Amino acid sequence: MNSLTITIRYKLTNSLEWHIVSFTPEEYYDLDYNEKAEWDSIPLWNDTLDYLDIDKILVEYIETTIIDTEADIIQIFAESFWNKGKNRITETIVSGSRSWKETIVEINLVDKPLTYEILRYNRMDSFAKLSYHGLITDNDDGSQSEQVIYSN
């Protein structure tokens, strides 16, 4: 029996209904042959929206819950979208045998060249502590450039 449970719950803009999709570890993670999936294994997709077969701009909220009973960990990624999905706030909460919280804000500043402002916060006692502030720009050759404004 697998010790991992993976579910994605999402709500579309202008809808009250929540949809739930479950994944096996093999469907969710990018595993090597005979690799055992754990809560912190590498996901197949960087963007949770890529796991869903729907138009990304329709999603208002999405929440991924990973429960690893063997490691005694619950990990939740909760994301809110606005500006037709171009902007998002992602909150990560890990609880159980290890615990931490992180919030990432991604704001689309410019469409050409595509530029995002990224702010990353960790929880320090009851305060949000900035750990990263930067700009990510898509270059014409397909690469990305990063301008770090603050990093701790």
C-alpha cells in the first residue's frame, strides 16, 4: 500500500463548485525507474495548473494536498489567481514531523518581453519575512534572465 495521497481541488472563476482530482504518485511525480515517491519528490510539472485538462485562465483557486503517512507530513499548496491567470499568490504549508510556511507572489509586470516580479516570504514567528525579491524576464532566445533585488 502506498503511503502517499495526492489530491488537487480547484474552483473556476464565476463558479461556486469545487472540483477534486486524485493522482497516484506515478502520475504526479517525475520518478526514476524504481524510485520510491515521497512527499518532497520532484513534481512532473512545475505549475499545478498543468495537471488539469482545462484552460488555465478559467481557474480562480487551486489547492494541492499531499499526505505522506510514512513521513508523517501534510503538504498543502494553495494558490489564488487574478488578471486572467497571469498573477498568483501561492502559500505552501508543511505540517507534521517537519513544519514551515512560505508565500510566493508572482505579478506579471510586462507582456513583451514577459516579465514577472517575484516576492517570496517565509514565516518567522507571526511575521512574514521577505527572503527573495526579483524580476524574471523571458528573453528572445527562449532563456530567462533574473534581476535579484533582494535575497536572504
